[in-house]
Amino acid sequence: MVDLAAVEREASVCTRCPLAAGRTNVVFGVGDTSADLMFVGEGPGRDEDLEGEPFVGRSGHLLDRVLQEELGIGRDRVYISNTVKCRPPGNRDPHPSEVAACRPYLERQIELIEPRVIVTLGNFATRLLLDSTRGIKQLRGRAYPYERAVSGKVSGPNVMVVPTFHPSFVLRSGGAGEAMAGLRADLVRAKRYLGVAAR
Ligand code: SF4
């Protein structure tokens, strides 16, 4: 059986899309590989590319803070990954072909980690996992069943997707106000589903 470490080894030398050419590190994911709660962001930024770990810059500090304040846990209790594992140059948006090329890695992570709740951070992760073209402002505010696992093993009503704003959007909005309130409310929603779906 393929384990997560084998998938990470495969990703570490991946050249499936053009983002391979500009990366320092493949940023596969970090945290508890049997976590009930998983976060999926967009793609690595400069700090993440240099360190090889997702959400280590200002966005990561914000995520750590609200995770602690709303759920009372640290990042070691969750698993954090991204839609694309290599940094888009200049922090541009990943192209659809790059998201599609990287998607099997994310789906295998979800299949092997078997989270109960997946919090998608921002448009890219949310659209990918909900198979939607709608924006995060329309999609957040509720939870959705996760329907798209590779084998179907982890799909179904017991795995919920909770979309929320990307922490970098919250920071761009001043780190307060509606965006911050939305992020907090969505984490409370995730917590509720974790409670409902506790192992
Ligand atoms: S972004 Fe994903 S598909 Fe593209 S090279 Fe990196 S690991 Fe491979």
C-alpha cells in the first residue's frame, strides 16, 4: 500500500508542470498525518518555498493564532497543505493547468490522511475541492460533503469541506473586520463538524 511518505517522495522530484522550474523546495504539507482537521491553501509563497513548509509567513502566523483562539489547538494537531506544491513565480495565481497537474497529490493526501473536516482557504482550494467556479464569498458560510476522493474511500457525508477566506486576504483586509469575523466563524463551523464527526 502507498503511504504518505511515498507520495511526498514522488512529489519531491515532480516535474509535471512548469512550476517545477522556479521552485527552491516542493512544499508538500506539514502536521499530523492522521489529523481529523486538514487545511488546504493556494500555493507556497516566498517564505514557504525557501523553508519547504506551508504557511510559515504572516499568513501562517495568522492561521496559527485563530486556530489557537477558536479551536484551542496548535498546528501540530492539524495537517496543512496547498493546492499546488511549488511556488508560482512572483506569487501569481496558479494556472488551471498547474492546479490540474498537482491535483492528484492533494487527493492522495486526503485519501491517506482521512480527515473528517477539510477547511479550504481561499478560491483555489475551494473551487477545486467543491468542483465549482463560484467565488469564496458565495461559497463560504456553510459546509459541503466532500465528494471527490481518488478511490471514493473518504468521500461522503462524513467528510465535510468548510470553505473560508485565505489568511492573506484577511491580512490584506486589515486583519480585522468582516474578513476576520468570517474566518473565525468558519473555524467555529469546522469545530462543530469535528465534534459531530468525532472518531
Ligand atoms: S506544482 Fe505540483 S504538479 Fe507542478 S511540479 Fe510542483 S508538485 Fe509537480
